[in-house]
Amino acid sequence: MGICFSRKSTRSTRIYSKRISNQSSTTSINKNSLNRWSRVRSSSVKKEKFDDALLHEQAIAAALLFQQHQQQNGAFDRSISLRHPSGGSNSKCHQGIPRSSSTRRRSLADPMLPLQQLINQEVNHEELETSHIVLVHGGGFGAWCWYKTMALLQECKFKVTTIDSSGCGIDLFDANDIKSLSQYVKPLTDFLEKIEDGEKVILAGHDFGGACISYAMELFPNKVAKAIFIAASMLKSGQSTLDMFSHKENTNDLTRQAQKFLYANGNNQPPTAIDLDKSLLKDLLFNQSTTKDVALASVSMRPIPFAPVLEKLSLSDSNYGSVRRFYIQTLEDNAIPISLQQLMINESPPEKVFRLKGSDHCPFFSKPQALHKLLVEIAKIK
């Protein structure tokens, strides 16, 4: 889920400020910060759809295996959220996905490529700095949201790792108990810490995952070959995600209608998390995605921890600045409008910018093949 920011009316701001007047010094949020809590979500809905029947079949198969694992092992195993597919790295993409028998009309904005053309893209893994891609989800999402991207990359013999941040996906931590960004991204930093010296990965972050991979780049610059920001928060040092999104005034009531602040510590304390009205997800985040993907998100998304969104990043030129950065813009995005994406790009220019036409905020749902092609293209850049 993308993180929602809305600017409250004068009346609602007074009520909200009163709620947090007795906050402790360690979690204090002043009125100015609360009043900056804004983000544009427009309600336009496009009818074009992507025929994802094939990839859904793969997701169902994966879900059945996961369910079987649960039945055999009882409790959740945290390592389930880390997927490391087997297979040699020094090979070209091969034929392996059968043609879909669906007869639904495909999107004209993102036509289905012939499967042999898509799967047999020339990828000489020996020429790549790394063929290991780590996918980092956005706020409220989990590793599950990457299922289409995982399937396509794995068919091309990439090694793919998807990680549930703390309190997301199948991670058992309560989002309301997360107090810092370091705590939120700990599964990612733990994973990177275990990578042997000399090995590198490509980090790809979506939405709030952009702040997460930035944090990881600062800690482990020698283990990150490239960083890809997918409709993501790409911040400067000293900025928080809230700071960035305060640049954009909220121009509609949809965000205010959808967001729900959670107060696990009581109404007289700062909010601990943000949830969204599931009935409004389509308009907010998935205006170009299929009904099935919206349904998947509705039963899978979890609240966004509040504290990490407020935390200002400390990024240095020697660490974070040494990693090659790329940005993928989503042109039909109602969650992070293209104007705000461009603002982040202008303030902290990456090496190269790519544009996904017809994509909503979640290209892994609405434009999985186009996103896949861009990820492979970026991986091949020398």
C-alpha cells in the first residue's frame, strides 16, 4: 500500500492536535508536522486491463505450496519471506511458460508480448555485475505483491529475493509496535549483512520501499551494485518521507476518506499506524490494475507503521551517494503523482530515468511485463 498523506481541514486539524497534546518527548509530533500530512490520490479509473491469467496460475501454485508448508510445519517460518530460486545463473532466458488460453482483451497501452520474445530476452549473466535482484515492497504491502515480477525474472534465470519488512506480509510483528525505520527495515539489513564480502545485489524499492533501500545503501554501499526506485520515495539527506510528500497539496477528499489513523497507545498519544479503507483501494492505488489483483491486495495489505514515515534519513555521498541509482516513473499514478516523482528526480538526480506509460502506482500488478523488461534492461547497464 502506498502511504497516504492528507491535509486535514481546520476543524479536523484542531481535533487531531488535541488528541496528541500529551505525547512523550521521544515520540512527539508537532502541529506543523501533522498539518503537512498530505498526499494526492485522485479517483480517476481507467478500464484498460492486463491479461494476467497465466501469472495468476503460478501464484496459485505458489500459494498452495505455501499452505502445504504451513500445514506441515505449524507456525510461520520467518525465512519463508526470502525466496532464493535455484538454477544456474549463466544462461539465457528459456522457454517455460505456456501460452495463456484466456480470451480477454489485452491492454492496448501495454500489449502482451509474444511469450517467446519476452522469456527469451538475451541475458548473458556472465556479463552482469550481479544477477541477484532484491525486491523491497512499499508501505502496507508485503513480499506477496511481487509474484508476477518474481515469475518473470526467475524464468530469465535471475536470482530473486523478496523480503517482508517488519510488520508486513507474513511477518508476525505488530505494525503498531514499530518505533523506528531501522526496526522496520531490519529484515532487509539482516539479509544484506549476511551477504559475503565481494557479492553484490540490485535493490529495487517501491513506494516507501525507496526510503528503505536508501537506508540500506547507506549501511552497505559495497554490497549494492545498483538501486532502482519504482514510483518510490527517493529522499535527500535530512528528509523524511513526510517531508517529501508535504510538497504536494491534497486536492481531493478521497485520501481523507480512506485513511484511518490507529492509536494503539490511546487517543491522547500519537498515532501508531495508518490503515486504508479497503473499498477505496482501487481508486487510490490500483486504477489500472485487474480486479483480481485488487482483491488480492484487499485481503493481504496491512497497516503502515507511523514512526518510520516521520524519520529523517542520514545519507552520505561516500556511502549512499556511491551507489548507482535509477528511477522508474509511473505515469498514471494517483498515489505519487508524476509531478511529485519529477520533483524528487530533480532534487536528487539519478543516473537514468525510465517511464512506464499506462501504469498506476503498482506496476508489478498493472504493467508486470513492462516493469520486467526495465528491470532486466537496468541490470544489463554497464
